[in-house]
Amino acid sequence: MTSPDDDRQARAKQHVEQLPAETALGNADPAGGVDEDPKILDRAAEEERQK
């Protein structure tokens, strides 16, 4: 007979396996991320702050 803890643990493991890697690691990007060069984005953000 399986205990309730075993069942919960199995369901949790299954849930985590289905998550995207960045979510499973705890650093999800809710915007979906970009494929652009991050330096360009950093410069644009800096210019926006200066306005």
C-alpha cells in the first residue's frame, strides 16, 4: 500500500518534470525571453532611464 506522502511526492516530481527548465530552476521569465543580444537591450534600458 502506498502512503499519501508517496503519492504526493510522485505527483510533485511529475509536475516538475513537465515544467520548462527555467521555471523548474526558479528563474522563470514571464515575458517569454528574447533571442536578441543582451548588450543591445542593456543599452536601450540605460538610454530609457536617462530620458
